[in-house]
Amino acid sequence: MAIETERKFLVRNSEWQQQAEKSVFVRQGFLSTSPERTVRVRTTGEAAFLTIKGKPVETSRPEFEYPIPPEDAEELLWLCEGVIIEKTRHYVPHRGHVWEIDVFHGDNEGLIVAEIELTVSDEQFVRPCWIGKEISGDYRYQNSALASKPFRHWDSQSK
């Protein structure tokens, strides 16, 4: 079984932009946003994937990802719940890890989240100066939650 272990943070400034090595536009939607499992359809450029994620336990959860034909992904996006998440994902190397910086568009405009994937939950890593508050345990920032309650609909005190 594949296990995803990641931590998420808000981004405090734009200093990461100078270090970004690659960027890709991502569109994704959710066929299921159950707390027990999410089923996601994602397109990234010419590639497309169907991903099933189990219930998180702290910073880890089961994850299964399969490539699918891009034409199928486009059709499946029409079946998704909530809004389609649109974001630009930037890949930023920093001290032995690659950070994924998601700059959201559309209904989630204004939100910038940094993720780091780890091999184990207690793996040590160096936080770049542009990393802000950790949001790993805050369900509101999960993409599946942003599909049903987009960032722009949050009141200013919730952000």
C-alpha cells in the first residue's frame, strides 16, 4: 500500500519564486469528498490521473494514483462535486527536499500553500524563510475542502 506523508504550510512571502525550477498548471476535481476517502481527478499539462486517498492519520494517509487518458479526465471533471480547483504548482528545491508551492486561482485566488512530502512523519527538514504557519491538521486547507468551500468565501477572521 502506498502511504503519502506530507506537511502543509502557508507561504509568508514571495522569496521562493527566485528558486522555482518548474511550474505546471493543475486542474482538479473531486468525485468523492467523504472524510473516509477522497477520489480526485487531476490534469497537469498533457497528463491526467485518478487518485484515491484514505482517511488521514496525523500527516500520513493511504494514496493510490493511476494515470488515465486526458480525454477521460476532462469528462470526469464534469461529474465532480463543488468547484474545480485551479492552481499553478511550482517546484522549489531546498536543502534536500522539493517543496510544492500551489498558487490558487479562481474561487481560491489569494491562497498560496507550500507542501513537503516526507518519507516518514518525523523526518527532519529545514524550513525555508518563506514558510509561514503550519496548516497540516487544518481540514479547511485540504483541496477537497476548498472544492466545497473555496477560500474566497471564508470570512477574513478565518484566513
